[in-house]
Amino acid sequence: MKIVEDSSNRLVLKQGAIMSRIVGGVIASAGVIVVGVGVTSAHGIVLYAIGAVCIVVGALVLILSKSDLVVADKASRQLTVTFKSLTNRNGQTSQCSFDDVQSVQLLQQYRQEYVNNGSNMNNGTGISFGTNGVGVGNGSSQTMLDLNLTVMLKNGTTISIAKETHQVTMGLGVSSNNLQTKGQKLADALGAGFQVVGAATPGQMVQAVENKIANAAQPTTQSNPVPSVSPQPPATPPQTPSAT
């Protein structure tokens, strides 16, 4: 999801349908190839049927692929979230007032994903950080991070804004166009708080260290405390002895 407009009037985030269209084009192209192979094959009828199905499915994906849109209109104080892509909830639209928003949250969860590596001759499994690592056994595992940007409403309802999955590298979370930056901008537009829930990314840890160093480098001024003076009771005048 990308920020396509960030003005004083509104913030617009858009998830294009490029990936869906690429998938549709690949499926349709595969269908054309299968039909072409069927011309010279003894199993032409079967290949014709398979190719025709692929062409129809690919064409439908191309036609139905649309973009997801998130609009925070500051003038009307309305948040509108429209999902039209095939990878999300086709045609679903959510709308709410800025006053109904509790907070914007970025949910982060790590997981291990097995990667097949047939060239490895050792036994067992292994874990890598950001790469396929030193594959152990017939494969290795890599660390993946699932991200889910959501808007929490005061009535307990959750509106999902964007979902992403990334392979963990040392640069993850450093980019100025990452999902955390978009979430912070959305929270600022809505006038709500922003929270990152879950384990931090390497980029977030680096940023936290940089902020701590910057804060430590700032000189601190201390004012000399003014001593407090407690009121004293009035002095008792000396007593004059009486003559006897």
C-alpha cells in the first residue's frame, strides 16, 4: 500500500492491483500455450479444455482486478476504507467518523518458514536470519514477519487497513515508506494514537538506539533549588526580674 496523497485536506493510501493483473496475465498466457500444444498433441481435446479454462480464469482475474483505497477526509472527518481487489474482501466498504477511532495499531508477528534446498546433504533443520542460511538437511528455514495495520474503534470493532509479509533482514523497517510510517501518518490524520504491537523489527531497534543516543547527547539544564525558609515563631523577650 502506497501513500498517493498527503495534503492538509486528506490522506489517501492505495493498494494497486498490479500483482493480480500479472497473475491473471500469466494464467491466460499459460492457457494459450496449452491450447497451442494441443494442436499437435494426440490428447488435443483434453489440452483444449485445460487451456480454455486457464484463458477464462485469467481473463476474469484481469477484468475483476481493482485497487484497494483508504481515504481519511479531514474536512468531513470521515474515514472510508474500500476493498475491491481479489486478494482482499471484494467490494467491502467501511466508513466511520474520526471521533469513533480509538487508535491505529501495527500488529507484528514473527514466524519460521521452511525453505526447500535439495542440494543440501546434511540432516536436520536450520534457522536463518534474512537469508536461506546454512541449509541443514534437505532445506532450511527463514524468518518471516507478518504485518497487519488496523484501525481500532471505540466500540471494539477492528478495521484492517493493510497486510504485508516480509523476509527479515537487517534493513527491514528502515525504509521511510514502510507500513509503520504509513500507520503513523494515518494516526496523525485521524487525531488518534499509534501503537506497534509485537516484537520490533531490526529497523525499529536501530531507530530506538539512535533516539536514545540523540536524547543522551542533549545537554540538560538544572536550576539551583531555592532553599525553603520555614516561618519561625516570634522571639520571647527576656524577663526582667522583679525587685523584692
